[in-house]
Amino acid sequence: MKYNILVTGGAGYLGSILVPELLKLGHKVTVLDTFIFGQNALLDCCAEENFDVVRGDARDEDILKNVMKKADYIIPLAALVGAPLCSRDKIGTVTTNRDAVASVAKLASREQRIMYPCTNSGYGVGQKGIYCTEETPLNPISLYGKAKVDAEKVLLDRGNAISLRLATVFGMAPRMRIDLLVNDFTYRAVKDRFVVVFEGHFKRNYIHIRDVARGFIHAMNNFDAMKNEPYNMGLSDANLSKLELCGKIKEQVPDFVYLEAPIGEDPDKRDYIVSNEKIERTGFRPVHSLDMGIRELIKGYRMITNSRYSNV
């Protein structure tokens, strides 16, 4: 089946990988994005007859009504992502990450299907040695996590929706984000050769960005069997602490030095391990390992540098 798919925030990190994959499968894709970061990640898609793009804000219900009319599937990616950005713009975080998604739920017809990227940071601080499952009570500690969890509840209460609780995403993308943990630490290893780690024992789970795109396509292909449920999506062999992650990077960048700071705090306090068994039972398996992602990032960082405000 070929579908009409609306992706809000489709020019961002996830969208820059997902949208081309959906087009390759023959779907018609409309992207709604503010292009606030000046990104040009989807320029290659403009030659595709099945691609359309609307410059606008996902919080504007008049625009939403118009672009949602023909959609079979809606994928609300538009969000302010990460604890530091969300702390800096609290109003934007709530209105984009929660309220705009609630607008999608309100405006969608009963037949329209929604696939949502939540975050497993909603688990907050887990219990040592105990895996967080989809039945684990949610306890988000950042504004980002709280807004995403609230939006997930709205969609699952509405029905005809799937929520993918994403692990920390890594990997190269046309709209690159260097601030994500694996991407950031690998960048520091390649460019600086060292990093100072705060609260290095804190654990979390990881997933490659191309596996996230595969996960959305898997959910679309199995929607009736998976609908109205949340699913953790990450690498089951990558529930790692920050120090363990640094060790994995050092295997590929031998002169990388990492030190744990005796004082100081990470603004993102999440600390948990996650079970991905539920989505694996539906037939989904990631195909990109953490080691593959680190190799990919090392190659990418030979091409790009984040030197906008430096002298060299």
C-alpha cells in the first residue's frame, strides 16, 4: 500500500533520514517545518514528484488543518529536543512538544493514523539492575521528558496511534546534531582527544537514527497489530553508562582520554536501563550496532567541524 504521510518537523535530525526512506518506498510525503535552524537537509527530495513541503509552524491549527486533510498517516516529529534547549525555551517546549501534538490528536479524523516519537527518558531514574518496560511507571525529570510523556498520553488515549519510546539516538544525518550523547562524545574524541564526564555511572540506552527510520516503517507496516500501545525502541546490547560508552569510543580512537569529574552535575539526570523485548516480539530488530555508528561518526567528523565560534 502507498500512503499519504504528513511529517511535522520533517526537516530535522530524524526527518532528514526518515522522509527520503518513505519516498523510496513510493509514499507521498508532505513535510511541515519552520526551518528555524536554516537547514537544507531535504533539498534532494525536491526532485521527487511525491514530495511536498510547507513552511509553517506545527502549533498553527489553521496550517495543521490544511496539511492534515489528505494524510493517511501523521508523524509529529516537530519538537524542541534536549534538556538544555528546553530549559532555555520553556514556553516553546510545552507549546511545541505537547500542545501541537494535542492539536494533531484533536484535528485528526478517526481513520487517520498517528505514529509518535516519544522518549524513553520518561523513565527518569530507574532502579539499579531492573529493566524499564512499557509497564514501568513513567517519571520524567526534565521538562523535555514531561512534555513528551504528556503528548504520548493524549495520543494513546485518543487511539489509532503508536508511540515509539526512542532510546538516545546516534548516527550521521543530513541535518546533523552533534549534541546527542554518542555523537557528542565521538566528536570530542576525534577533535579534542579528551572529554570530562559528569556522573559517568549514569546509564541509558541507544539506537541508530537509521534504525529509528526502520522502526517507523515497521510500525506502519504492522499498524493494526501494534496500535494503541507504546514500544521501547533501542539496542538491547547497549544499556551503557557514560564511562562504558567512552570505553567503546576509545576502542576506535585509541588516543581518546576521558576523565570523570569529581564534582559537577549533568543537567540531564536520567539514569536507567531499558528492555526492548516488546517491539522485538513484533519482528523488529535494529541492524546498526553502536560500534558501526561510532565508525560512521568518525568518518563524518573528518568532513565537518563545529567551529562557528572558534578561531581555528
